[in-house]
Amino acid sequence: MEKKQIAFNKFYKLFNLVSISLIIISVLLLFFKGLNYGVDFKGGTLIELRANDSQINIFKLRQSLLNMKLGDVSVKQFGNQNDYLIKFEKKNDNNPNFIQEIKDDLTKSIGPGFNFRRVENVGPKVSSELLQSGIIAISLSLIAMLFYIWLRFEWQFSVGAIAALVHDIVITIGIFSLLQIKFDLAIIAALLTIVGYSLNDTVVVFDRVRENLRKYKKTPLKDLLNMSINATLSRTVMTSLTTLIALISLFILGGDVIHGFVFAMIWGVIIGTYSSVFVASSILLRLGVKRDWDKTNDGKAGTQFAGIDA
């Protein structure tokens, strides 16, 4: 019995309109509302702390610092087990006893078993360099993927995949601007993870498209894309659902520290799955694609790498 095919191609125009609207709204939000930058991008005070007492941990440190109302606080473990890197928004510009007051407050809340090994002010210049580095990291990853897909398939596939990735990133950043969720280096890491996840979904669909282009040379591209999406739909849905189950569990049980990161991942999985089906395929349909994949050097077919099996 032949499985019923979902006519995804009937919804391309509608969802293209939705995607374009969401991108425009996201860009407007970035211009007029901006992002709620975390301490990584805003600057503040950096303290390297070594705990001599095994009872001192990240949770106690973070809670004590939050009670001091120092603004945005970041506590990370690094190096040895008892070494911690603390960043908070407030600076000690106008108060020469600022650091000593923090030491006294920490001693009251967690005990005297620690010492400050390093104290620095993190200025806006360093923070802007971190933001610039994050943007460069995302841009370079997109360029590398553009080149990879171009070699693996054809340039039309590459443009479709990168358009879907840009779509996912812009809308995700727009959501962070709308909800004013803290945007820090962890979110940059989440965006790079979203890029990889979304691209993986898109490549699975495109690989089936390439396979069907060889098998059904007379089938219109619109129907062939629909056939390919339906063939990979169960894999796409199951992968997304199992990933979402794990991420939702982390969001509920993981605590406030990773809420922003996990939220970005949850949204990224949803929008990445959507873009693989409706954005990348729609762009491929508009650009068209060469049909004879058996010829590689006559100038009328795909690139010389198009015959490589995925």
C-alpha cells in the first residue's frame, strides 16, 4: 500500500511570506530594541578565585554574589578543581574599597576559605572584541559550509542551505531581542550548534533530492522535492523530537545558569527543522537544478564532485 504524501509544495508561498516577515521583524527588533548583552559583552569586573575549602562550590559563590546586587554575574570553574573565574557587571571605578567589601561579604556568606588571585576591570573594548570574534566565528562557519555544500552538490543546493542557516540565525537572535534574554558567549556557542544541526537536516533532504534526480529524470522538480521531503520526514521528525525531549528536560531541571543556552537550542531545533523543509527546498525550487547528474564535464550538468555518494 502506497504511503500518503503530504503536499509540502502547496505551502511554500505561505511559509516563504511567514519567513520573510519574521526576518524583517527580527532585524527591526535588533535595530530599535537591541540585545540584552551579558557581562561577557558589557564589561565589568573579573576575579580569579581559589577556594581552599572543599565546601565552597559554584552554587554558593553565585548565590552569594547575586545577593550583593552586582548586576549580571557569571561564575565558571577552570584549571584546578577549586579555581573559579568570576565576572560581574559592577566595576570598582569610584570605590577604592570595592574589592575588600566583596571579600568581606563573601567571607560572611561562605567562610574564609578562599583567596583572590587576580582582580581586573574588563572594559568595553575587550567586550566589543569578544562580540566581534563571535560574529566572525559564525560568519566563517557559514562560509565553510557554503563551500562544502557547493563541492558536495551544486551551487543551487549551497545557496539554499546557507539561506536556511541565515534565516535560522537571524530569527533566533530576533527572539532573544524580543524577550530580552541575556545574550553572552554561551549563546554564540548555541548559535554555532544550531548552524550544525540545521545544516545536517538540510543535507539529509538534499541528499535524497540528489538521489531522486538520478532516478526520476522526467518528474517535475516541484514534485520531486515534495517526494524527497516526505521520504525523509520520519527521520527528521524523530531526530527533532528526541533532541527536544533532552533539551526540554535540561531547560526544566538544569537551573538558571543554562536557561539561555538551552532556550536557544530548543528554538534552534524547531526553526532548523522548519527551514530544512520549507526554506532550503523552496529556494532550490526557485533556482532550479541541472537534471543530468551522470555528465560532469560538458558544462550542462553538476560539478565534478556531484557524483560522490553521501
